[in-house]
Amino acid sequence: MSVTRRNGQLPSCEPCRKSKLRCDHVKPLCGRCVRRKTEHLCIYHPAPLTRSPLDSSRRPSASNTQASSSGAKSTDYHRGPWYHKKASLTPGFLGLTSYSEAYNDNASDLRMEHPSLTPGPIPVDEHNLKTGARALLVLKDLPLFRKLISTRYKMYEGYTLGKPIAYMVLNGMEEMWNVAHREEPEEAKCTLLLSRQLFERTTQPFTITPDMSWAEFASMANGRWEAVGLLMTIVGISTRSSIPPSQIEPPCADTDSIAVAAAGVGDLCLQFCDSAGVVNDIVCWLLLYHSMLLTIVYGDWDYRPWRKIGELTASVYTIGMHQESPDLPFFIRELRRRTMATAYTFDKALASFLGRPPLIPWRYCNFNMPLDLNTDEVVAEPSMRDAAIETLDEHGWNSNGYLDRGASVRVFLLTSISRERVLELSLDNRTEGFAERVEELSKQFSEQYRNMPAYLHWENRAQYEQPQVAGRFLVHDLYLEFLYNDFLLHRILAKRTNTQSERGVAISLEILNAIITATSSMHRIATWNLCNAGIPSAGVLCGELLRRSRSQMPYAYEFPRSEIIQKLSIFASHLETMVGPNEGNYQIAQQGQRAIRHVLDQILSAPNATPAPLTAPTPISDTDMSAGQEVLCAELLDNMDVGDRVQFLHWLDGRADTHEPWLTWMNFG
């Protein structure tokens, strides 16, 4: 029964009353508000002209009223998009020191439940709705996206999420797009309808139960903004497959623009999820892939990938990926292990590349090593999955020597744990026993490599160098990772002791040889490490060449000068030709190759370019080392741009021991 006002008329809604417009008095929403798209403001106040005592006590003074009326109109904070942001759906993972832990022991008696922070859905912000609709116009190219993804997974199986997740979100979006297009053939209306549906689905609960099947999970995961973002980031990463764009059917000449657009849409989807207070497994996958895509588009040195790693860290901690949970289906447990392992690996790669402390420390992670299964086996029916698990050895490795299953994620997790120990040492200011600690870590790394399955060893690589062998890059990558960890150890030791050891030079040359071998005999895709492990190693060799060419002091070990010059020439050529202008690390590659060639010019044109005599071992004093460094700096500064000087001298000086083993190409997907 409608309540009438004292004059017998029906009450108007607040927007109509304040605007002095005729209201049709329809409840719960009047027709005028519906037509004006202001349903979220349409309320019927029982006593619109009454004031609370608090309002009366805070009535503005005359001077304030005059100032307000004479100035600009005040902001209506209830109309802004910020007003409709939701609190998180759940508090997330709560550990032993959380506010509720003391009540958990007697939870059944206390009947304490975490309060629902979201009592119900909120109206979709009109601005976000239209922005989302414009972003969804990219889905017109879904056939092209399918071709890009298909091309990618024909070449690489992927070891984090792989084909099942990629095709889950692709098939889901194709179905939603086709249904929306049948309902609204007009493009603008179709995307607006789809945008509204995505917002409605995104705010629905994302609950994983222990008995959930893969099909049920896929049904729950699709139709959400985070799924759209995940699809687009996979598409963006797929543009960096080694198949030239002209060979893609239909031909696609502008894959660079697709990658940039994919990064933009992915970021927008993350903003929508943040506004809705949503964090779940799909959001974590999106953050991981988006971080990788940002390194492709903007480069590993850019601030944006590093910042996104911080968001990823907060998200994986929030849903408890860093701790094993028994109350999850097998495929979710395994995918979480892989996601956490890849996030940890990516964090260590970017931290060492930038010379910064890592964001995900291993001491706070407590999850099992992922199994050596491919992703199809992870999400398969229990009978097929169990049969695949039976083929693993007691340590979780496959016993058939397959490289295209889950070996990659396991290998890089192990090498990244070692990398964290290197980073800890680089930030340790204690000098007592420093050389002994470096030597001990170096021995441990060598032992770890020897304990790897035999089919992962570099000396057995000949059987994997044929193009048809899946996962053939893994053997090379693993070998290079162990070499580079050892390189960083001896580089840190050289900086702390002001000496250059024979081992440090030997490792640098070995790294350069491995990179040149992979780049020449395998495929262009192997150029991922040219700018990262390659340039620091080349910097050490360049520095040693210059020191020996300008100093007559004796050295304690043989120096393969001719071989080093030859390898540096080849490496500089690879930097110039194999890192294209469309790649994020192009600028670094060009700086590196110009600096290396400048050093080679100085070495080969020097009037007395003869190596110093080899004598009995003699310690190099700090004064001699500093003098050699000054000569090196002076030579490098000639005929070089300021940016080149600063960048390359930082590499040589050890302030930017760069490394990025999988950021721009590696098959995380």
C-alpha cells in the first residue's frame, strides 16, 4: 500500500522531487529514472524534508554558504565511479597471526563466521559499462586470436597453464560473443549487452569446492572480466611466436599493435576486477601473464612489469597459493603450484635483471614441487591422470625423458631458489669469509645440476637439437641458468675483492659460447638471453681485454684472447640483427652491441696490442685493479652516446648485473 503525503498526493522519488519534475510514482523504480539511466539514484524517502539533529548542528554558517554559492559547484561524491567500488568478497587467506586465529580452535562452539563484506550486487557504473563495451570491440577478431593461440601451442605446450586454460577462455568468449550477437546484431548494442553480462558475472561468488570437476570450474570461470583479460594477454604473448606474421592464415602484418592492444585490454580488465573487489585464481593468472606481456611490449627495465609483479605477489598471498591446501580438487592444487612456482621464478628473474630485492621470498612459501605432467594430464579424468602419475619416479620426474611436460616449471623453480641465495649474498655487507661462502654456494649449484635427470644435461644435448624435438630448448636453458648463477657469484666476489678470477672469465666465455650455439643452431626464439645473460658476460670479457691490452702487469692464468675477440664479434652481430625494433629490449641490445664494437675497435687498433706475458701467479693489487678500471672507463667513453656510456659502464661495474631468463619469450603459458 502506497503512503500518501499530507496533501493526498503520492510521494515522488528523490531525483524527480529535487529536479521539480513530474514523477510517475512507479515503484521500486520510476519510469523517468529508468529512461535517464539513473536507477541507482531512484529512492523514495519517507520524510524528505526532515533533518537529523546532526545535520542541524552542522548547518553551514552564512559566510560559508556565501562562499559556496559564489564558487564552483561542489562535487557530488555519490555520482562518481569510486562510490560504487566493492569491498573484497572474502578476507582471503588468514594465517597463524591473523585477527581470527585465536577463535579457530573453538570455532564450532563460538560459531564465529567471517562477515559478508558484500551483501548484494551493486549497480554497474555507466562509465565502466561503456568503457568495457568499447574494449570488447577487439573480440571481432576472435578468429585471428584463435589462429595466434593455435600457432603458439603447436610450437610450445606450455607448462604453467597451457592449452586447457587458453582454450577454456577462448571457447567461452566465442560462445558469449555469438549469443550476444544473435540477440543484438548491431555492433554497439552487442558489446554493450556483453559488457553488462560480464559485470554481472564478475560480481558473483567464485567458490571452489573439493569435489569440483574441470567442466564445472570452466563454467564458473568463463563470462567474467578476468577471463577476458586472460584471453587477451595470452593472445598478446602469442604474437611473439616464432612464426612470421605473414605466414599466419589469415595474414596478420601488425602483431605489434595486437600485443599493445592486448596489454591495454588486460589492464582495463584488472581495473574492473579491482573495482569489484575480486581476487581469485583467474585474476592471479591474468596478473602473471599481464606482467610477462608488459616485458614484451615495454621491456624488462620498464617500471610497469615490476609494479605488476607487486600486485601479483599480493594476490597469490591473498588466496593462499603460497600454502598447500587439502580442500581443493587435484587440478586446482597442481595449477596453483605451477602458478606459484612461475610467479616465484618470474620474480627472481626480474629482481636479478634490475638488481633489486625479490618480492616473493622462498622462506614464506610452503607448497609442493609441481609434478612432471603436461597440463592436459593435470585436468584429465582421474583414471587418465592417475595413469600418468604412475609413470613418474619417486622425485616426481617423468621416467621417459620427455621435455614437453612439467619438467620446465620444476627446473626453473630449482634454479630460482638458487638465484635467491645469490641475491641474498649480493645484498650482504659482511666481508668475513665471503670468498668461502661463494665457493660453497658454487659447489652446491654444481651438485644440484649433477643430480638432475640425465636427459636434462647439456652434454646429452645432441639428441635434442633436431627441430622436431619438443622442448629442445629446455636443456640449453637449464645449462645456461646454472652457468649464470655461477657467473653472478663470481661477479659479486670480484666486486667485493677488487679482483678478477680465472673462473669468472671462463664462465663468461662459456655463457657466450652457449648463447651463440643456441642462437645459431636452434632457432630465432633462442635469442631471449642475448640481452640478459649475454651482455653482462660480454662486459666482463670486454673489461678483461682492455685491462690486458693497457697493462704490462703479469697474469696468473692463460687468456684465450683470439677466441674471445671472435666470440664477441659474433655476439655483437647477433645483438644487432636478432633483437628487432619491435621488442622491448631493443634499446638495450643496441647499446650493448655498439659498446662491444667500440671496445673491439680499441683493442684491434691499439699500437701495442699484444697480451701481457704469462708468469707465476701474482696477486693483483687494488691499485692495479683500479687503474685497469680507469683505463677501461676512459676507453668506453670515447665516441659513445651518454646513454650508452652510463648503461654499459653500469653493466661492467656490476651495478646492473642483468638477467631475465624467461621474461620475453619463455613458454610459461
